[in-house]
Amino acid sequence: MKTGMTIGIGVVIGIFFLLFVRLRRFYRLRKVDDLTGYSEEFRKKYYLYKEKETQRTTLTFMIISVLLSSLLLGMLFLMFQLTQQVQAIDRKDQVSHEVVQTLFKRVESIPVVKEDKTNQVLQDYSKTGKTFENEQLNEQDGRLAEKQTRLLEQQLSKELIPFIGKGTVAITQDGKNGKISLVITGSIEPTPENISRLSENITAMILQAETGSKVEDIHFLIKSLGNKKQTIIFEETFVRSSNGQILEHQKNVRKGKG
């Protein structure tokens, strides 16, 4: 896209340069149209030179027409490419939205993993977290069976309790390439320390998921613990880009209580 714009700018500059040169010469020729007092030989040379310049001007305008046509075609091509890219992004967003909605329905049917004792202060995932290094998330061939998926959901839900609080993990796989989509929910005490740690933990998880993982997108939904409404503290969606990075797509963060 940038290369096309650079070429387009170069063509426009070239057109203006050609026009400037031809108009300058045309103006100079017009200044000496009155040949009174000049010899016959000079007038013949002048008319011959003027005829050649007229031919060159005609050729220049033909070249400019070709350049303008090429520029117009190039702009149409770039617009077509841009439209295709926007449509591809829209389709990906729609698919991601549909996947997330499907996963949320799955989350509602998964029992929340509970422990008798839950730490109120979140632990540092970057030091001890290994969840996204799980072999079943990193297998490049094959799909997880239904039973494997359910067992893996329970395992990941339990592993993530120290880092995002009590919650659930829902998994779905693409039918063609087996790439994985995750919805991860949790509940924490909404203290400033916990919310700060939660943000750091999610960043560490995403970095871990990028390397050798089939995870295509991850949606986090973390709510407050200890109230009936369960206010959303942190909601964030990450989608893998074409270069393999898992990038932030949409974010909704709430500051904790002091």
C-alpha cells in the first residue's frame, strides 16, 4: 500500500514537471511570434523548430494521458485491495464474535471450579504460570476429542485460579485447521493490587500463548468477587494477527477499589 502511494506521488510529480517544461517552452516561442525584420533563413529555421516543439508537446500530452490513466488504474486497484482487506477484517471480526458467543454459551454450562481455600491476593503468572505451555494447546496436528476438551477445560480452570480467581475456561476448535479459541472467566477481589496483578498476568499469558500455540483468539471476562451483581472488572479480547502475534482487539478495564 505504501509503495503504491509512493509510486503515485512520483507519477504526479513527473506529470507536473513535464507540463512545466512544455508550457515554459511554449511561452518562450509565443514571445517571438513576430518575425518582422528577420531573414528568410531564420524564419524557416524558426518555423521548423516550432513544428518540432509542437510535435514534442503533442507527444508529451500523450505520455501524460498514459500516466494519468495508469495512475487512475493504480488508484482503483489500491481501492479494491483496501476494500478486500476491510472485508476480510470484518469477516474475521464476525467469526471471532460468533466464536466468543458460542464459547460463552459453553461457559454457562461448565461448573465453576471451586476450592475450599482461595487466595484473595493473585499470584504472579510470569513466575510460576505454565498453562499455555500445555501440550494439548500446542499440538500442530489433529483435533482434541470431546472428552479431551472437557478434561482440558477443567484442568486449565483449576490451574488459572491463583492468577485470575475462581472461574471457568471454555475451548472450541476450528473445523479446518484445529486452531483453538478460548473464553476465560474469573472472579477476584477488586483491590488495586489484584487488578494491577491481573493485567500483568494476562499480558504474561498472551506472550506465552503466542509461542508455538494453536490458540487463535482469547476472550477474558473477570468479575468482582463478593457482591451479587458481580461487576465486570476486566474484559479483553485478543486475536492472532497474520504475522503470528496475539494482539489486543477490544478492551474494557475498571479501576479497583482503594
